Amino acid sequence: MLKRNKLFTVILCSSLACCTVGPDYHPPQNGIPNAWHEVKPMASAARPETQKLPEPDRKALAEIEWWKQFNDPVLDGLVEKGLIQNFDLKIARARIAQARATLSQARSAFLPQVNTEASAEREANAVAFGTQTFPTPFNIFQAGFDATWELDLFGGNRRILEAVSALFGASKANLDEMRVSMLAEIARTYINVRAYQAQVAIATDTVREEEDNLKIRQELFHAGSTGEADAILARTSAMQAKSQLLNYQSLLAASEYNLDLLLGEKPGATHDIVAEAKPIPVADKEIVLAAPAEVIANRPDVRAAERRLAAGTAEIGTAKSKLFPDVSLAGFFGLLNPVAKNLLEARSKSWTLEGAVNWPILNY
């Protein structure tokens, strides 16, 4: 009968150990179509060469090196520098390291916590003798190991691990999101730099032409061949051309400083890289992405949101587990003796084993 009771206890504990309260996470269903709505181009429209990513080689959007389709070594160098030096990426990588450490901490909750301790105490208990009270001092020397283990019968720690694992995945998706945004901003700003350089060159030629025209109109006016209105109109056109030139020069300088910020460089460092004017880069190939549903699933911000949803679902189970008993075991094994020189003797061996149940009844 005793063996049957022990077997029943083992079976009951095993069944409780498999109990995990709270809802299980299921990825949300979306109604995104599996094919693009194709618009046929006009016959006369010139289209670049189409490069379709092979099915086995498709990567997440955060990993596609799309900027290399521009065939611009300067842009490639700026992207490489941004991937190394961008401060937002460094912060995102640090948050991943923090999430990884939190994940290791959550995993350690499943294992017993073992500590070693050594202590020496001297106490005195009052001993009554007649009307007098005499203290009786004594010593306690102790050394050994103590361990505690939370059994996690209702899956609270397992839900915590699920939540932390999901948040770790969200941190990695946030890094991908930051990477995609940063690369797109570097490429956009670099193209703006080249566009403003072209506009500055055009505006410079326009200013030169308007100044020559103004000089001619002024000479004709002084010679009496034309009226003052023509000279005033030519002066106005020249001033407008100069203001346009100053505007494009200001936009060019602002774009260069934006690149400095994106690359984590000191102000003015990018100017030396892009000072030589070059044509606006144009991609020679067109990348055909996967189906809409797959593109949305690969978006880093969508993946991060999905992982946060998974973490929130697991946290519901963590909260519900607090409504059930918390069972833990604790024990000590070591040496205990009132005399220090006898501490290593065999008779000094000491051990304790205890269990505790904590069940909140009235907790508002």
C-alpha cells in the first residue's frame, strides 16, 4: 500500500509539472493576398532589366543588399561605414545583448539555486537561578551548502521564459528594422546629394548667364538703345538665379550633414567623400519581391509586433500562475559544531530538508 501511495504521489507531481496555465500563443491570421496586382506597362515605356530573386535564395528584406544595384562605389562605402558606426544600430545591438542576458536569467529559474556559506556565531541564553538570571554563552560554527528549488507546478516560469524569448526575437527584429531604415535613409540622402550637386551646377550656369544678360542690358540702357525696364527686369532675373543657387547650396550642405549623422561621423566629414560631383545613381536592375503576404511577414516592424504579441500572450499565463500555489524545496548539507576544532569531525555532519507552499488567498 505504501508503494502505491508513493507511485501515486510521483504521478500526481508529474502531472502537475506539465500544467501550464494561461492561453497558448497562435500567430494571427491575415487576409493579405498571395499575388501582386500586376499593371501592364505601355509598349513604348523602357524598363530596366528585371532580376527576380530565386525561390531558394530569397532573404528577409533586412538582408537584401539592394543598394548594390546602383553600381556606385561611393554609396557602397557609405553603407558599409553606416553599418559599423551608426549610433542607433549600436543601441539596438546593445538591447539585443541585454535581452539575451535576460533570457539566460529566465532559463536559470528552472534549476536549483545552490550557495555555499560559512558562519561563526556566539549567543547567550538567559538561565534563571532563583531570583538571579545568568547568561549562558555558547558558540555555533557552521559551513556547507544550501539549495532552493521552485517546482513551477503551474508553469509560471515557463510562461516567463516564453515571454522573454519572444521579446528577444522582438529585439532582433527591431535591429533589422533599424538597419532597413538606416540603409534607406543613407541611400536617399546620398541620391539627394547628387541631385543637389547637379542643381547647383545648373544654377551656377544660370547665374553666369543672367549676369552676362544683365551686363548687356545695362550697356544697352546706358547707350540709349533700350529702356530702364529691361535693365531692371534683367537685374531681377539675376537676383532670382542667385537666390536659387544659394537655396540649392544650403540643401546640399544639409544633406551632407545628414549623412554625417547617419554615419556617426563628425560634422563635415562626409563632404570630403562626396565633394566630387557625380551623376545621380540609377539602378540598372529591377528586383521583383515575393508575394505580398511573404513581404509583409518579412517586414522587421511586423515581425517585432508579432513577437511582442507573443510576449503579451505569455505574460497572461504568468499573471494567472500567481493565483495558484507556489511550491518550493530548500535544503542544507554541511557541518555544524559548537567547537571550532571539532568542525571537521564526522559527528559534525548536518543536513536539513524542507518544503514550502505559498498560496495567496486575499491579494487585491
